[in-house]
Amino acid sequence: MSVERIYQKKTQLEHILLRPDSYIGSTVKTTQMMWVLDEEQGCMVNREVTFSPGLYKIFDEILVNAADNKVRDPTMSCIKVDIDPNYDDSERKVTGGRNGYGAKLCNIFSTKFIVETSSKEYKKSFRQMWIDNMTKTSEPKISVNKDEDFTSITFYPDLHRFGMTELESDTVALFQRRAYDLAATTSGVKVFLNGKRLPIKSFVDYVDLYIKSNKEADTQLKVVYETVNPRWQVAVAPSSSGFQQVSFVNSIATTKGGKHVDLVADQLNNKLIEIVKKKSGKSGVQIKPFQIKNHQWIFVNCLIENPTFDSQTKEFMTLQPKSFGSTCNLSEKFVTQASKCGIIESVLSWVRFKAMEKMDKQCHKSKHVRLKGIPKLDDANNAGTKNSSTCTLILTEGDSAKSLAVAGLGVVGRDNYGVFPLRGKLLNVREASSKQIMENAEINALIKILGLQYKNKYESPDSLRDLRYGKIMIMTDQDQDGSHIKGLVINFLHNNWPNLLKHNVIEEFITPIVKVFKGKQEVPFYSLPEFEEWQKTTPNWHTWRVKYYKGLSHLGHDIVPIE
């Protein structure tokens, strides 16, 4: 085989068309989640978009060139972008900009590429056209023009090289979003899309398009903004979908972020973590900066000197901060505002969830396992079985009341009733740290006995089948201490599983605190105010014999349970 057949000499233009990946990225269509404008809702939406990265790249090169021109020529005041999916020769796709390597690539991958420019200073205008992937060109046309300053690029992408027969709707949506990007990142320039001026006058306006898309929250997200210096604009909002970022380097959309985003995020994380640690207390959960980052949505618009990227598509900036040519030092005011916009609350909610998850692992046992190692528990025979919903756990105030309850089991049986004595007042879980709750033996015992799990919400009646007991009966004295204990038990359940109260899982074992006797008459009172009211309305109350009951143990066989 001859050398000529093995090696084929190609012109640079032929090589670019043959190996487009090396210059503009893949020409094969791909589908991924991208932010695009939803015109009906008037906001950005993150949805699946099918597009050709190469086609997106050549369009973007022209657009970014237009933005670059603003840096070179501060008097530039307008950029017009026209996008026509139908490719009518009478309609033109126009951006203002300057020619560069990117523009040449756009020319090579177009069936027609037209450059027009006009100068008021020189009173001249220029026009030249290339066709068939820049293989043919017209003679340049120079004419007199006294009134206009502009540069216009019109191009017709060679769609078959991108697997298309026409500009598809997803591609048009991406192009439109890039026009909005340009309006946000090119200060002092009016941007028009298909003849209509875009309503984006600042980076703040642009960020709001994303915030409006937040449908997860009942209220709109709170955003904090800062213009750090002429080269850096930053905004941050809470995120419930993991770390999110929208960023630009010299008007290039860095959709995968980069060192510029890390610079902002790291500063914010290192300062917010101290606040989180103070507020989370002894949660038992180790918090690291990247976990703070997971609750942030960061927006960055910056100008970087000679930026470098990880690929031709320029989605991730790799340049190290020391070479940025500028600094971005977030102010204390910005950090303080960021700490109050919802990020801290979101992190603390996550900390509580992780603490509960840890407690679940520590406390939870299968509902079908016969419990062992819980002192003084008299477990119901059916607890943890298929009949667990019929079981009632009686919580008593101390051992003496437990003895009374156990004596009652001799009558009703032990199949559906269990008894567990509380050692005085239960821990107030609303005021305790996660660490205190995890280390509290009585709380852990209750969770195991009842079969509770922190991750479960128990919203439906069917979800109660996972519990070892279907009911809880609180059996305490009728005095203030007994009422306090009763309240702490209800507080424990309501704080962690408020839905349980809606399912009426709590019952009360009420006993009289006072009884009055006269002959064969006997009247019980279940609270002192009730007894005092009776005294006021009974003129001869002093003729009745009054007996006070200190606690359950003093009632003996006189107990009268009332539901």
C-alpha cells in the first residue's frame, strides 16, 4: 500500500470540517438538563434540551464577540439578535461583534456567512459574503455611508452537519436564553431579540428570572446581591435541590461552573459554617463547608483576564484565582445578609434530619422483634405483631402507679396492654439538643417500645401499622406534676410526629383528685377548680365528707377510668 493511500493531506479548512470536535465540540445531538426561557411563564426553567453542542458553540462565538466589543469600544450601545428557524433569505440573523477565530469557525460551519460594517468616522461601509463552508467568497463591496456605526454578522448554519434539517425548537430556546445572558452581562448595552428589546437592565433583573422558577417553595426565594467591584457581580439564594450555580466569564456561560464560582462559594461557606455550628449546638452531626454549599444557589458575573477552559465548549473555567487579574472579596454586609436569606435555616433543617436519621439507626428495631433490655417494661403479648394496632401502651407516673396498672392487667389481660413507668418528668425535646435526645435513655426506650421512626410522618392510618402499639394511655396523678408529665409526653410526640395526634393515638387515664360523700351519695371531682366551683354552688357543702387523693396509689380499688 502506497504512502499516498495511508496518509492524506488535508487543508486546514478540510481538517476542521472532518474533525469538528477539536474546534467546536461535538456535532452530534445530545440531551441534557439546561436552563431555557419559558416565554409563557416569564422565567427560566430547567428542563431537558436536545441540541448540538457544536451548533450552540458557533452561535455563541458570534454572541460573545459582540459582548467583547463593548470592552474594546465603551460607546457601543446596542446588540441586536434575530433568530429565524425558517431560514428565509429576507430575514437576517444579526449580532453586533468583531471577527475572530470563533467567527471563522462559524463561517466554516455555515452555508452562507455575511459580514457588514459601517463607520461614521470614515464614512464608509463594507460588505462581504462567504458560501459553502467558507470555500467561496464574493468580492468585498465598499460604499459610502455617512450615518451609521455598526457591525453585522449574518450566518446560515450548515444544519446537516449538526444532524438537523431546520433549527429545532430546543436549539432556538437555547439561543434565546443566550440573548438574555448577554443583556445581563453586558452593562450599558440594550439587547434586542427578534426586534424586541429584552426587559433585562441589570444582572439583578436576570437573576430574578431564575428565582421566579422556584415552584418548590410557597414563598419566593430571598436573594442577596452585591457588586463587589467593576469586574465582579455576585448573588446568592437558598437552594433545596443541592448546589446550583449560574455563572459567566466575560459573557461566556460557564454552565458547569469553575474556579470563579469556587472562589465565591468557598468564601461564603467558610463564614457561614461558623454561624451554623453555633446555632446547631451539640447536634452530634459534623458539618463541613461543602455541606453548606449544598444549600446555596450562586450567581456570578465576572470579567477574567485570559480565561482558560476545560474544553472547546467553555463550560468550566480552569484558570486559577491568582491569575484572574482581579479579586472578589465579599463584604461583611453581604455575608450577614446571606446568613438571613434562608440558607442557614435550610442547613439547620438538614442537620436536624441527619440527627434524626442517626437516632433512627440507634433506636429503631423491627416491630416484630420481642424487645429485650428495657428495664421495667411489661410488654403486651400482641405488641409488634399483626395485631399491634389493637395494643395500648400505658405510661405511668413512677413504679407505684405501674403496680396499680399491672394489677388491672389481671382483669383485662396482657395480650393488648403493656405498661411502662416514667421516671419523673420526661425530657423537654423542644429545648434539648439532638445530642441530649440521643443520649436520653427514657426517650430512646419510648421510641423502641412504640416502634417510632423519625423519618416517618405517619400521615395516613395505614402508616400506623408500622408501630408496635396503636394507642398510648397516659396514667399520671391529677396534680400539677402529673399534668406536667402528661404535657411533656404530648410535647414529645407533637414535636416529632404531629400527625399522631390527628390520629387520636393518645388517651388519658383520668382519676378523681377529690371525692365528697354524704350518706350513700358520692361525687368525684377530677380537678381542683371543678371542686371549688361545686363548693360555691353548694350552700351546705360543709356537711359533706371530703376526701383528697394524693396520687394514684392512694386510690386503690376506687379507681374510675374515664376516656
